[in-house]
Amino acid sequence: MLSLAAMFAVLAYASPASAEVKFSGDASIRLRGQFTDTEWLCMEDDEDDLTFAYRVRLKAAADMGSGYFFKAMLTTDNTVGGWTILNDNLEDTNIEFSNFYFGRMMENSHYMMGRLPLNSVNNPIFDLALSPDAPLDIPVATVFMDRVLGLNYGTKIGGGELNTTLVLLNEDSDDDSALEGDGMFNDGYALHLSYKTNIGKVTFEPQALIMLTDGDGMYNDITPHTFGANLTVPAGDAKIGVSGFYTVCDDDIVDYSGYLLRLKGEIGAFTAWVDYSHTDDNTPGALTTDYDNYFVWAQYKYNVYESAMGSFSLTPTVRYLAYSDNFLGADYDYSRLRTELIATVTF
């Protein structure tokens, strides 16, 4: 990572004609306590665990003039949101591009392409679309790395902004055949549409995520469609957010539908939200027929030090997940409490 940073710095000052490149980043250490409880039939299992993890991210942004730009982020990337955990005193740390994208910002429109960041922590439409059986505890951010390969175009329409993004969710290579989904367009393509506008002091953002071809999610090779909206209302020094999304898949074999509701509050450095989701799976032969999920997230960010050159902060966080379903004809109940303390330095 130091070598890459040195390389970026050399390129940034190579000649007066070089693009203006700015660097930033952060490094975090996380202490997590995890307490789980599982009940199914006559079996009960409790597990408690304490883990340390760390994460390092290096960001680069290049301004090439006339609105053209490039952005990238390097991170200690893996399947748990970029956090690295020691396993038997061994560290399997891979430094990779978590996202990169380039494009052009214009007065009333923009376009960009690449490995686009999703900001799915604040927008749960992708969570419900990709994980309708377990959409809570922000799985797209923690498992799918909060990014997607796509092509985005946005433009101002009326009093708001319309964004359209062509998304590639998965890449498949199959021989040509008479089966539906084989051939050139057998990959998982989706179209994400959103329109963000203000109605007085209220911010309203309706959205839709439409599968254009078969993709992978709760089942493989399916075409679910998801739609809903985010609503943000100012309330004095606080902001109240309400989200509601619905997903449905009615293919030849797969048949399910579900919804997700979120109530969120922000005031100063404190953020909290409550999620509820329910999914009915009517697919023939499904082991589980319905899912009920509850999730609570609460955190407070305390700035220990802050200046124009960087900051040091402590963020205590509580995450509680509970879900129940009917598995093989019997009630299955699971709960998980996570208490976290994250120390972060930004630069």
C-alpha cells in the first residue's frame, strides 16, 4: 500500500500537465462483542465471542478538467466488509480496489462508469432485492462490499434529479441452447431507477430495481423486481427517515414476495434505526416458507480530535438482529447482539 501511495504521489507531480490528484483515507480498529442465541425443535445453542479487527482504506480522486474525474479506493478487502480478523495468528490480507469509477460532471447532468459505490447503508433497496430472506444488518455493505459494476447517468428533471444505472449483478458463461437465459445475454443485468426531489423541506426518493435478465439472489437464475421509496423529514435539529420497499419474484418455478420497513432518526452525532422485514416463499419444495426479521442499529460518533488535516474518533455501536422462520415444519428462532467500539483516524 505504501508503494502504491508513493506511485500515486509521483504521478501526481510528474509534470505541470498532470491531473490534479488528491489523496485521503482512514484506518480503523474495531473491538466487537457478539452474543447469539439459537432455538430449533428441542435444541438450543448460545455462543459468545470477542474479536479484534482492522480496516485500512486509501482513496484517490483525480480532477482532469472540464468536469472529467476519476475516483478509486484501495482497501484490505474481503468478505466481511473490508474488516480483517486474525485467524490463528495468521493474517490473510488482500489489498484490492474496492471501487473505482470515472466520468464527467456537467451543469445539469453527469455520467460515470466502473465499480460504483452504492451507499446501501442508507438505502436498503439492494439489501431486499439480493437477500429477501435475510435483508437486515446491511448485507450488501458487509458481504457484497457496498459496490456494483455499472453505468450511471443522471440529469435534472423538474425540481429533482433522475438517476438511471445499468447494473451487472453476476457473470455467467453457458453454452447456447434452447433454454431460457442461455446465450449472449445470460448474465445478471438489472436497471436501477431513482428520482430524488424536495417537497418543501421533505426529501422524497422513489426507486425501482428491475431485473432485465436472469440473476442470482435468494435463488439462482431468477428475475425479481423491487420498488419503494425513501422519505426524509427534518424535525428541528433532528432528521427522521422512513423507508419502505417491496420485492416480488414470480417465475416458472420460483415464487416469493417480501417487504422491508425502516424508521430512522439522526440528531447530531447520534444515529439509530429500526428495521422490519417479512418474506413469504411459496416456491415448491422450499425448506422455509416465511421469514420475519427485526433489526436495530444505534451508534454515537465522538470526535476526540479534529483539524483540517484529519481526525480521530471513537464510535460505540449496538447492533441487534432477531429473526424467526418455519424451517422443516418447526419454528426456528435466532437472535444476535453485537456491541462494537471503533477507533478511526482519517487523513
